Amino acid sequence: MLRLSVLITVTLCGTCSQTANGSEEEYEVQEKIVYSTVEGRELHLDAFVQKKEGRHPSVLVVHGGAWRSGNRKQLAGYAASLAKRGFNCFAIDYRLAPKDKFPAQIDDCRAALKWVRTNAEQYKVDTAKVGAIGYSAGGHLVCLLATTGEAPSEKNDNVDTRLQAVVAGGAPTDFRAFPDDGKWAEYWMGGDLKTVPDKFNAASATAFVDKDDAPVFFFNGTADELVPLEWSRSCHDALKACGVRTELHTIEGARHIPAAMNSKALDKAYAFLESELKK
């Protein structure tokens, strides 16, 4: 159940400083920026920053890999495509299982989001227009960000952790019931549904849905055996029931990896972010 150990490498051309015809891109890429240090370990991100002056809508980019593999380079193609559309993008690394169990991964995503807002002036970020995109485990993490964001308070160092739009591809969104009692996730959770039920609940984006959540665009292959369509539909249906804008785009006959690179789905995903973050 949900053995997403395949590394999705969607590193489409776009991280270079020039286009195919030799003209300069309208953004620059700054690599290996430290956004957090945890127990002496530096966590990095790559920033795709618009050259044009002013503040710009910005997107956190979160890789997949079953919460145990992958890195910030994996979805560089997503980041480059969005940067060409006028977004700043921040593609992040995060701690991985089995060494680091949940909630380390979502904690790091929140730390990255807070870093983006805290460093908004330097990286030309419009703090009122921050979104996120992720695939597979990354789709899960950005969806969880969407449903658990909070207004500034002492609890979050007075930095807003709410998002304004999210794209979640191939994303599992509810971990509260499994035929094997969640034993497949022991490497990530440190136990199963019987021994650490609170962790499985805390990882379930669907469990936290309410009317104030960010709009979410889901996309999923109908033949995905790693993350079945219903695992995305759970959160989509819950958001819809609360009146939150949400779309679910299905890719007929697509399995997990091909769905990540489906051009029609990605075009719709990018258009969704534009409609929400460029209002």
C-alpha cells in the first residue's frame, strides 16, 4: 500500500539562464539557499526569482518520493514553467524517512513557507499571494499545508502559514483507515494505526478541512495504483462540501509517473494558480 519509492524526475529544461533561442530569461535561479537548520543539518531551497522590480506572486515547490527519497531538483521543471509565467518559485528539500519520521516533513515545509514570507523583501515576494505545488508525497504535504495554515500568532512566530492556492498532484490526503492498519507506513510514522493513531490523523489533510482553507487543484491518473484516484477525491469532496474552490482533473489511463508529466494537467494546474494568485 502506497509504496512510492520511485524517484520522480521531472527536471524539464528551465533552470538555465537562457531560453532555447538564446534570449535571457525573465527570472534568475539562486541555488542551495539555507532556509532552516535542524539539529545541525542545513535544509536548502532553490529560488527562481523574477528580475522585474516589484513584488510577485510566489509558489513553494515540494518534491515527492514516498517521504523517503527525492530532493529540491526533482520538480525544477514545475518551478521553471511557473517562473516563465511570472511567479517566484522556491523548490525545497526536507528531511526524509526512515531517519526522520513524520511530522518532520510537514514541519520543514512550514519552516520553508515562513522563510519565504520572512524574506519577502529580498526575494520580491507578495506575501498576500503565496501558493504551493507538489506531486505524490509533495502533493500530500502541500495539501496538508492548505488545510492547516494559521494566521500569525506567538505559536508560529507571528508569521502567516496560510496559503492562497495549492496544486496537489497524485496526492494521498487521508491516512485514517487502511486494510493493513497502516503497517506499510511504519518506516515513516514510526508505528501503525493502532500504535500511533494521532500521527495518522495529523497527516490527513482531509481531517482538517474547513471553509477557510485555500483553493486546491487536484490532478490524478485514473490508472494510478500507487495513489488511487479516491485518495485525492477524499479531500476534494470535503473542500467542495465546505464551499472552498476546488477542482479535480483526471488523466484517463495514466499511471503515477506519467501523470506527473501530463502537459494538459499541468497547463490546467498553472492556470489555476494564475487565477488565484494573480487576481
